[in-house]
Amino acid sequence: MSVLVEFAIFPTDKGESVSSYVSRIIKVIDESGVEYKLTPMGTVFETETMDKALEVLKKSYEVLEPDCNRIYSTVKFDIRKNRSNRMKQKIASIESKLGKEVKK
């Protein structure tokens, strides 16, 4: 199974720049061992189970919770049975239709 997750989570009570808080979350994701891609507006990661996806999201919240009074988050899931490695495959599919070479 492939569970693709696109999410953003950040404190709303820490001023205009929250990159130091977002970097905590990226460290959590990196240490979890799941494949991920940081984007300017959020992060995408892929796991093999919903439990693992929810674990990453929970730990992302927990790393902010001790010193943040208000936390905002958006989460989207794309869950597909009998598939894996879709972070790369979905992009490769579109790029092949456009006649572009897949970026590595």
C-alpha cells in the first residue's frame, strides 16, 4: 500500500517567520526514515501504512506542542493499495506525457 501525505504544520503565535519551527518538523520526518520532499508550502511524504503516516504527523505536532500555544495544520492523503514509490512515479508519469526527462 502507498500512503501519500501532503501536509503543512506551523505555529501561528510565533511571528512572521516560523522556519526554525518548521525545521524541527523536517528533522522528525528525516529521522522517521520515510521518503519526503520539502516544498515551499508544505511537505510530501510516503509510507506503506496509514499507522506510520499518522505516527509521523503526531510526532510533528508533538515537537511543536511544548512551546507553541496555537498550531495550524492542513493534511491531504492519497491512499492506494498494491502500489509503492508513488512520489516519483506520479511525477514521472506526467513528465513522460509532456516529453520531459525525469529528474533524479
